[in-house]
Amino acid sequence: MNGAQATMGGKEGYQRICEWLQIRSGITYQEKKKLLLVQRMQRVCETCGISGIDALADLIESNNNQDIQLKVLHAATTNHTYFFREPQVLDFFRDTILPTLPYNSGRIWSAAASTGNEAYTLAMIAAQTRGRDWAKNNLTILGTDISEVVIAHAEAGIYNASHVDQIPQSVLNGYFDPVGMGQYRVQDDLRRLCTFRRLNLKVSPYPFNKRFHAVFCRNVLYYFDREHQKDIVEAIYDVTEPGGWLLTSVTESLRDLETRWVPVQSGVYRKVP
């Protein structure tokens, strides 16, 4: 079945899957992304031997097959990610935020960590800028994602060539070890800086005992409707230290959400000190 046929034949199932995703995770697929979601659901059907999108909707609604539910959730939330994404935001982190982090207790949250690229990127920037010993002794990075599959990938810290091909060779040599089959693993000391856990951003308040000095929530807000976008960034505000930072994608603006965050520049917001 091609994409057009899946869209026509799976209309009812598609709508039910959209409703299930909205209820289960708060994720909203706009009409312009319909074909993308249909294609992703079709791949789940092909992988699991399911006859079509209507049958897939039946399975996830029945609550009798958690494995299928997790596969649907993972497929719907998978986003292309890579190291050192959006240098403009990362430069601000390096030049403005890193120098202000407190001694021995700097806490950073990668709130949509996916396969860990962002969390490890932040660890590498800290090591490059302030030294590996400083990073190991003064920094803790938490990465969270709704998908158990990508969390397991992040914990392993192993990436193939398509993930690392944009990294300068000096960085690749300095922070990764080749492990065969064209794959590279983040070196142990940087992996120990990063902890990964499963978390649904829609479910708040968030279960943290300590607040964060900087939170990265990039390229995920557009999955949610406006109401949930505001709820998420307000919940992040509550777990951020006074004077702390929220960094979003440069294409995701909070200006129309009427939140407590103070805009600093594109993709950068600050909590009132």
C-alpha cells in the first residue's frame, strides 16, 4: 500500500490514532503532517504484521497490547536529531550560561532528549569550554523522553555514521570511540555526566527534587496544541532556578503563549531572578 492509499483507506483509523495520541501523550498532529503520521503508522503495521491502520487503531484502543502501543508512541514521536544542532542556541549556552553555572551543582535538563544527541552535545561543549575535569565535577545533565526505545539508545551512547558525519574530526576523535561497523560510542566520562529517564512532558508537576539552571526543550513543542504548549513551558518554569534559562528551537516562539518566561533572543528565555 502506498502513502496515498493508506491515507484514503485508513481515514477512520487515522483519526482514532490521532485521538489516542492526544489523550495518551498530548501530541497533536496537524493536518499538514497527516501523510507523515500515516506513513509512520504504516511502517508499524508492516513491521508487526498488522493488516492496516484501522486494525492498528483497534489494537491500541483495546489496551491489551502494550508492546504495540509503545511502538505507535515511539513511531509518532520519533524526530530526526543530530549532534550540535542549531549552533545559535548552543553558542548562547556556551558563552552566556556555562560561565554562570554554580560550582559543583550545575543542573541541565534536556527535556526532549530523543536518542541523547543533545545531552551529549551539551556535555561536550562543557568539556571543550571549561575542561573535562570541570564538567565531570560540576555538571549533571538529565535527558528525558516519552519513548523507552530512544532512552535505551541514549543510555548506550552508540551512534552510526549518519549521526556523527557533521561532527568535526577533532571532536569525533576527542569524545567518541569507534566500536566497529561504522559506529561510535560517546566516551565513558561524558556518558557518566548524562542520566536518561522516561518522562511524559504532558504530565505535570514534574517529579524533580532539585531545580535546573538551564532547560533545553527544542523541536518538540510543535507536537502539542497551544494549550499544552503553555502548560509544558509553565511546568518547566516551576522546576527552573530563579534566573535560570529555557532554550527552545529558534523556530518555536513562546511570545504568543503569555507565559512567565522573559524572552532574551530567538530561542532563549529566562526565569525572573
